[in-house]
Amino acid sequence: MAKLVPLLLILFFFFFFLHGVDPSPPPHACDSSNPSTKLFQFCRTDLPISRRARDLVSRLTISEKISQLVNSAPGIPRLGVPAYEWWSEALHGVAGAGPGIRFNGTVKAATSFPQVILTAASFDSYQWFRIAQVIGKEARGVYNAGQAKGMTFWAPNINIFRDPRWGRGQETPGEDPTVTGAYAVAYVRGLQGDSFDGRKKLSGHLQASACCKHFTAYDLDRWKGITRYVFNAQVSLADLAETYQPPFKKCIEEGRASGIMCAYNRVNGIPSCADPNLLTRTARGLWHFQGYITSDCDAVSIIHDAQGYAKSPEDAVADVLKAGMDVNCGSYLQKHTKSALQQKKVSESDIDRALTNLFSVRIRLGLFNGDPTKLTYGNISPNDVCSPAHQALALEAARNGIVLLKNTLKLLPFSKRSVPSLAVIGPNANAAETLLGNYAGPPCKNVTPLEALRGYVKTAVYHKGCDSVACSNAAVDQAVAIARNADRVVLIMGLDKTQEKEDMDRVDLSLPGKQQELVMTVAKAAKKPVVLVLICGGPVDISFATNNDKIGSIIWAGYPGEAGGIALAEIIFGDHNPGGRLPVTWYPQSFVNVKMTDMRMRSSFGYPGRTYRFYKGPKVFEFGHGLSYSSYSYLFKALAQSNLYLNQSKAQTNSESVRYALVSEMGREGCNIAKTKVSVVVENRGEMAGKHPVLVFARHERGGEEGKRAEKQLVGFKSIVLSKGEKAEIEFEIGLCEHLSRANDVGVMVVEEGKYFLTVGDSELPLTVNV
């Protein structure tokens, strides 16, 4: 038997090597094989989580407590508590951008979905949920493989895409608070292991932890020398209440997110991470947030070092801990909390409060219940990462997000039988990494648009056209020569991370360098109208192409992820009917005259306003624009109630002699009563089956007045699949409080009497609000 032991060990390790499985479980506390854990209340799964967390905190020395206030929290060996990394990323797939995830073991890659701005273009909240479910499952698979130091992921980014130049706008669901809030809820529920309707009990065990960021009014990175680190966002109370805060409120109240990240910037003079009104009174008090609050990375240090808001490092520590922040991404709290304690600027109870929140989340993740691989989600393995089903969903998401912007004379789709030769030109045609956008992990696979198009036309000829996306040098003559000899031409242009990304905003909205010259010259030389594909996150001014008959079709593909090249080729050759719709307004180049630092949403004299809700000015493409190979008609059916009533006893009169009621005074019961339902009949009148997002807007009869009401507001959206000639009926619920309210000058939500109009496409239906 003694001779067999070495052989058995060799076979044991050979088995794990062969099957790519780490023989040791992922890091966790309260291992049942350690008898001492039975003495700790924090290891008892029968006790409430808050009690377990408080017990653990009570056992720590002050030095141990301070060590836990940073993202890279060291282990506490005497209690069997392993090290933990709070910072991991999963914006549109498990990524290695933070120190928490490593792709250096069994798991080499993860499913890379389209960048969020393109995913949002599907206007399909259930698809958003399914994507987040997959990301959460793959995150747990990476953890179970021993390649993750934590299960807290700093996503989603739910800031409003307020300015088209913002380098991180690509990470967001767009410019509309309703869409962004719905995305936040869907993502958080999916990632954390909730059900789509949010009815699942999550108190016991999270699949992974989601963190809604960046709280709040953060949408400038680096523009003309102004950085996010020192920017003071001057935001009106009305804009805060109506635009910037609603997605976070939804994230917390409906999504039940277990994390929030406070932003770098100041809002009305106060650093977000040092604002007790924001973190404690609003998030925890009004919205009942239960989770942890992290700073953005080094956001605590800049409060003293860059902004000068705090007079000393110790004051900065005190400001954030007393405001309600729990963990510092960086080392500032580790360095300065002890001296802040000695100077009595913070108390030990301030630290204990933060640590209780932190350990509560780790317990909710199941990391203090023994070996996680033997518990809920323990059966998720490396084989579940990059599974065929997950990769199929990435392809589906890309198909459903890509937007057909123009299709003059039905140039697209190309016939698969009658394209004898194809020229593919442009700097983004064969750039695999560009398809992913920022905050992406290594993809399971990557097929470029060129490779996918060659799946339809094997002899497709390719020329890059530009030296890079910046296109300081363009090989126009060579591109023209190729185009002249081809039956069809596809130009694949746009942006990449050299033009837009974190810490880099754009200064104009045109295509970079000589891209426009290349497109125009090739289009003029080509035998037939060309197809222009734009791979980019933020909008670009392509007015030159919209009215040019030589450019027959324009497609916006966002950053479509690992399967984006395939999806794009399928759309061009008619194997998929496009249905995406723009989640942002596309502005003309002249919009760069508006200062990016101006946070006002509403228009005023000499200021055009922002987003489709308030902008008064020319547009290249409108929010919600998107074509299809089919045509769709809409017909409203009569409202269940065409008159809704405000509580007369609560009604007041404003300076315009308009009667209104405060949403807060209507209360939950009053708001639940003041609702109606409307049905829309949608018909596919085209020759192809298609998936089609239906967008319902509402406007007040006095909508668009400067400084007051929105031009219109999205109040509902649903996506539907229809065969050719098929009709379907979709029902929307319209609530006075949720959908027809607006913020007054002091940021209080009010509902006004008067006539409102519901619109979908060209169809309109009146709705009257009476006192």
C-alpha cells in the first residue's frame, strides 16, 4: 500500500491537469474541516447576516479593521478569513481590467457581449437580463476555477450619455433615464441571480455582486484640459431629480444592487464620495440601499490632493467614512485612517459601520459558508464559461442591436447569389480588438467583419484604406482602384479606443482624419451605391453620407462584441433582419460649440439643451431611429381610461395657473390608482420576419417650453418578433406618477393637469389629466 501512495498522488494530479481543474477550492472562510470555525458566530449560517458580520468585525484588532478598508483586503489568518479583492469588472462580459480576475489558468477567455450602448439598441430588457445572467454565471465559473480573488463586479455603468463627446458613453445604455433605469434593473437582477421579475429571495446567496456606478452626474472624463478628478458638475435640482438620479434609484429599489460606486467628480461643490446627503440620506435612507459603497479608484485621495476640498488626508478620510462610503479603491484609507483615528476625526464606530457593510456582502456571496463549490452555484465549472449557448447569445445580442440608419432604394440586403465580387475597405474591417470596446475581457472567439463577409464572398478583396482609425494618411487611390473593380463595396469605418475611451473625450464629432475623404472618393468611383458601416460607441456626424445617393446604406454596429463580425455580415446579406434603434441622439458637428462642462439638460436662450427630451436643434439621426428590411405599422386601441384624476385635496396651482399635485403627496396608493393601460397593434407589412422594438412616448400639450417640460418622454418599450404579415397586440401601463411627472425648479416631482398625447410612430392618442 505504501508503494501505491506516490502513484495515486501522481494519478490524482495528472487527472486535474488533464481536465483543467484546480484541485484546491476557491478562497473562502469557515471551512468545516477547521474545528475552530465552530466557535465563531460569523460562521453560523443559521444566524442573520448582519449579526454574523458584526460578530466578525468585533473580533478584529484596530489594525486589522483598517486593513480591510481598501479594495485589496488582506487575509486574517488567525480567523481563517482569506484575502479578498473588491475590484473586478464585468461590464459586458467577465473582464481582467481589475485585479480580481485572472485568465491565466483553466479559463483563458469569457463570452464578450456587445458593448452596452449597442446592447441597449435592442430595447429588449429580457435580453439584457439574459446577458447579465450569463456574465454572473461565468463569473462564478471563473471563481470556482480558482482564478478570481473576489465576486464583486463594478458594473453596470448607468450614467446618462449626456454629451456625444464622452469617451465612456459607449459603456452606458444611452441618454434616456427610463431606458437606463430599466437596463440597470435587468443587469443587476441577472448578474446577482435574481429572477427577471425580481421576486426571488436573494437574502441567502448572491450569484455575484453588481455595483451601479458612477454615483452621480458623472459624464466627463478629460475634455480640453478639464478632468473628472477636479470637475465640479453644476447640476440643477430639477435635472438631478429628473435625469441623473432616476437610474440609480431604480438600480437600488427595484434591482436591489448590493454595491454602489461614488464618482470622482464634485456635484455642486461636494465630492460625491464625501456627500452624506447622497450616500446616506438618499441611497440608504430614501431608497433603502443595503450593500457596500466603494469609491472610484483613488477618488478619496483627490478630495485632498487634487480638489482641495479636505484640508488634510485625515479630513478626507473622515469626510468619506462619515458620508457613508465603505471601501476605498486605492490605498489612501490604509495609509491615513489610523492617524485620523488618533486625531479623533473618525471614531472606531465609523470604521465598524463600513466593515459591517463589507462583510455582509461577502457573507451574502456565500464566502463564509464553507467551500463554495459544495454550495449554491458550486456546480458551475470552467466548462460553463464560453459555452456554445453563451456564445450564441452574444451573436443574438449583436444581431438585435445593430441599427440600419439608411437604406435608399433597398440597397440592402445583398443577394447571396448575385454578388460576384466584393470590396471591403476601411480601418475597422479587419480589427478584431476594436469590435470589443473598452472594459472587455479576452473573448471566446473573434471573427472580424472581413472574415465574416468572406464567408459569403470568398474572393472579397480587402484594403485598410487608412494607416489607422485616426487616418492621418489615406491610400485613396489604391482603395478607389479596388472599388472600381468590384460589383459591391462595403466601407467599414468609425472609431476605436484611440479616439474614445475612459479618460479620453472627443473634441469633435466628425470621422477622424481623412476617413470622410476616403468614403466620398470611393463612393464616387464605385459602380453601384456603397454600404457604409460605422463601428463606434459615440455618435458621429455623417451628414455628408445621409443625402449622398452614392452611399446607399448606412449601418451603425456599435462595438458589437466577439460575434459582431458575423452578425454584421448576416445583416448585409439578409440572413438577419435588422431591428435595432438608436439609444442616443446623433448631433451635427456644430454641437461642439456647446461646452461639455455645461450640465443643463433644458434649453434656454442661446443654449440648445441636451438629449431628445430637451434638445432644440438640428439632428443627424434622432433617438429611436432605426430601419428594417420590413415595414411596421402601429395602431393605438382605446385607452382603458382616457381621463386620469389628481387628488383634488392635494392639488396646487403654479405661476402659469396650471393645477398640479406633488408625487410625494399622492403617495403609493394614489399613484397606483392613477394608472391606465393602452394597447398598440403592431403589424409587419414587409416580406421578412423581424424583431422590432416598439417605443411609446408621451408629451404634454405644452411640451418643449424652454426651461420647463420635455419635448417628449419615453414611457414604455417592448420588443416583439413578427413574421411577414403578422399582427400582434402589445399592452403598456401608463402611470401618472412614473411616466407623466416632471421635476419642478426645486427638484420635486409633480404631475400637472392638462392634455397629454401618447405617440408610437405616426399614431397618436390623447390622454387627459384632471383635478
